[in-house]
Amino acid sequence: MSMAMLEVKNLGISFGGLKAVDNFSMTIEKGELYGLIGPNGAGKTTVFNLLTGVYRPDMGSIHLDGRNITGRKTIEINQDGIARTFQNIRLFKELSVLDNVKAGLHNHHPYSTIEGIFRLPKYYRVEREMNERAMELLKVFDLDRECDYKASNLPYGKQRKLEIARALATGPKLLLLDEPAAGMNPNETAELMETIRFVRETFDMTVLLIEHDMKLVSGICEKLTVLNFGQVLTQGETSAVLNDKRVITAYLGE
């Protein structure tokens, strides 16, 4: 029996005595494209912050590919194999498109401070390797011609793609996408759906996404978990979940 890529059991956290996430459990198999949905304020981004070490859970456990990563620091969890994007794009806007992707590569292509300061041979070798790998990733997302642009000068849809490319540069097993379609027009959303499918297939990636766009969710997610008031309302195959009257009520009551 194969091991789940992500297994979350009874996760919980409180802020000021109020339970933001309560007894949250979810299992994602390797290669799945999984959605986490729910009304505003349901606790979706809090779950992402727990999974990536931004918050330390008060209770419960998180296992990634069989390894217990509960309570580890964000950089350690990234090195373990989880990368994420954010609802509000967080690029290094004054850096070039190429340098944004290279920032994601530094976890796996280190050189010491001394090697960097004195430009020792390893520095040049690592920089060359990072440039080559970054350009490969930019070509995948059709961003190689803009490699020297400032990240802030890219159109919105391409900034989203660049953020995904930078996340992939860290070599993750699991990619978390926090409302990747936020602020996109229908054409950009359709292109994003193709990009997410392409990423899953090309990089053999397991993907978990938060999304409000139900067309996108129903079009690409195989399974869903629905959060409401920090608790799991329902979870399972996408078609069954989206036809659940409790889910419809939760959204209509938003």
C-alpha cells in the first residue's frame, strides 16, 4: 500500500481563545490535484499557514510523505518538500524575473559566505548551474524572453506564473496554491487551469489549492475538502462535494 503524500490528523489552533481551525483532518495521495474550499473566514489560509510552519499547531499532526513535520520551521518544511504561493502575490518585485526564480533555487544550490564574497570557483559553478536551471523553469512557463524584466513589470497573469515557477524551483513534493486565480479575468483563469494541469503532469507534482472560483475547482480538482468555521464540513470526490446541500448552504450564507 502506497503512503499518502500528505496526512493531516486532528489539526487545531486557537487565537485569543477562539478556535480558528478545529480537529482538521485530510489525506492527499501522491499526484492528486486537491482543493480546499469554503466561505471567507473559514480557516483555509490558516490551514496553509499550519502546513508551512507559519503557525505552530496547538494539537494534531502533519506528515509529509511519511515524515512528521509538525511544528517545524518554515524553511525546514520547504526543504522537506512543501512550497507555496500566496493569495496576494509575493514576488521580489525589484529583482529580475530570473533572479526571482534563482531565489527559490538557493535551498538546493548553496555556497558559503566566504565563497560568495571572494568569488571562489564554487561560487561561479553554482551560479552557472542556477542560471541554467532557472532558465529551464522560465521556458516551461514561457517567461524566458522576459528573464531580464523587473518582476513588477510583468502583467498580472505572468506574475502568478512566475510565483509558481519560483515555488517549483525549491524542488517540492507538494505545491500549495493559495487562491491562484484571485484577480484574474476569465481568459487568464482558463490559462491558469492549463498551467496547473501542466505542472502536475510535467513535474509529477501533488497539488493542493485554495480557491473561490468554482469553475476552476470543478474543472481541475479530483477531490475537495470543505471548511466552514474552522471545521471540516465535508470531503470527498469533487462532484459529490459540490452537490452536497450543506456546501451550497455554506456558500449562499457567505
